[in-house]
Amino acid sequence: MTAFSSTTNYKPLHPNDVEMIARRSTVLRTVLLLVIVFFVLFCLFGYYYQPAEDRHNAQNQYLADGASHEALLRRLKTILSCNTPSNGYQLEMHGDHYLLRNFYAPERIFNCYETITYTTHADYTFLDNVIPLLERWLAPISIALYAPGADFGRSVALIQYLLDCHQKRAIVREYVSFHLYFEFEHLPKRPLAYYREMVTVPQDCSNATIAWNTLLTKDNDDDLTPTYRASNNLTYPVNVGRNIARSSAVTHFVLASDIELYPSPNFIPMFLRMIAHPFYQYTLHSPSVYVLPVFEVAEDVPVPEDKANLLELLQRGDAIKFHENICSNCHTVPGYAEWLTAIKYDFTMDIHVTSKREGAYASWEPIYVGTKHEPEYDERLSWEGKADKMTQGYIMCILGYDFHVLDNGFLVHRPGIKTAEQANRPPQQAKQRSFMRKTIAHEIAALFGQREGCKI
């Protein structure tokens, strides 16, 4: 006898019941899926889009103490994956110039990932900017000095003063590298070994101090000793200097700038903390640079120490946008009005806005933190002809670069607002602009192609 039949108590489900169970199962699965999705989104939102204050506090943890600073450096080493080049002295040929790379190399050695190098160009008459620049930067500075003929010896004498005799000589020796260059036909008066000894062997400061006072600190500029460059009517090869200074930097990140543009203090730690944060690492995986707005202040006004101070000067009329009286569009950053309202009182930095160099910004000449791998500056262009960075910006536009404007960093020109009349050089400007449009633009199109919205 069968004790149990599988069909004894079985009651077939009504089709409506089956449909109801199926619907409930679908609803439960959908609800469960939505719960999972919302949980994941909540976690991501909390990680990436936490309130600004909390996010800044998290960023600041990188440099809260010595241990976190080491953690920041390890993270930068990993994400940048760069190599530190040698900073040894080399005599090279650079185009139609001789180059003394690392004529003087700083005593302190940096790894490529741990800081930013300020790269710039000058002739000896601008070396009085080194100390005020250094005091605000306190990191490597790479200076390419144009030193043809007799200007070479004068340049070396002033370098010697900065290294051995200036009150701030310790930071010069720690941070600054000098690279001297000149055309083949404009050689120095003495063999190079003579000048190398001047900066490698400590000497009496009396001669160097006399040279400094004679060449740089006259009350009337008309009394200054004419430079060899001016006496021989040589144009200033500004882009040769820019390329030399940038290529000589030992760090991955460089700020290619002009020696009279002073950066806001504490810029480097803020930038490195920002770039090491996961939220901003996407910028490292596409052509990107990080822009600093530039300003001018009146002759008798101290260079502002922070953004709040800068905004006060702008409100009073003691500061203006860089070259506002000469070429306002060339240096107005995207989102400028909003940038003025983005006030921070802590040492944090974020990307304010990201833009392309096109449309309303097709004539933009931004100054930015980039790398040594951005397009080079065209060395056929001179300072006298103006717009000497335009062709590089045009190439970057064609290549689709993102220009990330930083919200808590800026540059300020040495006090003194330049007028349009002071900057006007009609014959050189017309000749250089024609060369750019008729020759360089054609070359760029052949090398890089064209892109709608980009112009030279």
C-alpha cells in the first residue's frame, strides 16, 4: 500500500495566481536592483562629490604631517611615472646658438615628481627679478639667459653676485639653474673655462657688487650701460629661451612663464595635492594644462599675497587683468567673472572651469602648468614682433588640449602697469604677424592638420 502520493494534496495554481507571483518576483528583483544601484551611486557621490569643505579637508590630509607628505610623494611618483634627468653641465649646439646648459646647477636635487619647476627666460637686465620670484616660489627655477658677446661676461658677473654676495644667496644656490646661450657669431671675450670658474670658485664680492650696482641699479635707466644686444641691434630670441629653460627642467610639471610674473605663494603644495586627488586624475590622461590668471598692479602697490588681497586691489582699481590696456582678449580666462567670486581662505585648489582655445578664446595666450612634452615655441619668432606664443597655442588648439583654469592660483606682473603706447612696435609686429599667417600657419596645417574654431 502506498503511504504517500505526491498528488494527494496538490492543488493546481490558478493562472491568475501564477501571473501574480511572477509580477511580485519581477517587482522584488527590480526593487533589489534599484537598491543596489542607488547604494553604489550614493557611495560614488559621497566619494567624489562630498561637500567642498569635506573634500578640501580630505585633500589637505595629504600634507597634514610628515607621514602624509611622504604618502603624497609616493602617490605622485606612481601616477606621474616620470624619470629624473641629469642636471650636469653641457656645451651644446641649439639651432644657430651655442648653449651652456646648466652653466650653474642648483645644490639641491629634486625628484621629477615632487615639485614644479618655474621655467623662464631673460637677459642680464632682468636678473633683479630672481629674488622676489624665488621668495614666492621656493622651488626649482630654470632660467635661460640670452648672453651674446660682451653681455656674456656681464651675465656671469651678476650670477656670481646672486650666488655669492646677495643676502638671499642661499636660496639662489639651492633652487636656481642658469643656462646661457648666444649666436655662433657673437662669442664671449674669454674662454668658457674662465667664466665657469667664476661661478664654481668662491670669490671676493667687491667686483660682483660693483657690477650689480653699475648694470642694474642706476636711478635713471638712460644711465645704464647699453647692452651688447642693443648696441648691435639684435632681436631678442624669446622662444629659444623658453624652449631651453623648459627642456632643462628636472621635474615633470613646469610653469613656463616670464621672469617678471610672480606666482601666488603656496601654489605648489596646493596644486600637487589637487592633482594627486582621484577626482582630478582624469586630467592626466588627455592633453591638458592648468591655467593661472595673470594680473598687473600699479607701480607703488605691493604684489598681493593671496587671492583675497588681489580681489581688494582689483576692486580699488590698483590692479587690472594682464595686458588689459594692450590685448585684453589675450589674457582673459574663461569664467573670469565667476573666478572673481570663488574666494578661498584655505590652502586648497580646484579646477574652476575647463575650456578649449577656440571661439571667444581663439586669441588667448594662457600661462599654465604643463609638462616638457607640450608643443615647443617657434624659435623664429622674436619678442619684438609680439604674439610670440600664438603659434604654440594654435597647435594646442588643433590637438584638442583642455585648458583647466585654477581657482586659487594666479600670477602678478612686477609692479607697474604697461600702456599700449609702451608695448607698440608697429614695424616688427606687422612683419612677424605676416610671417605667422603666410608661412607658419601653412607649416602647422601640413604637420598637424586643421580644426574648426582654431586660429593663429
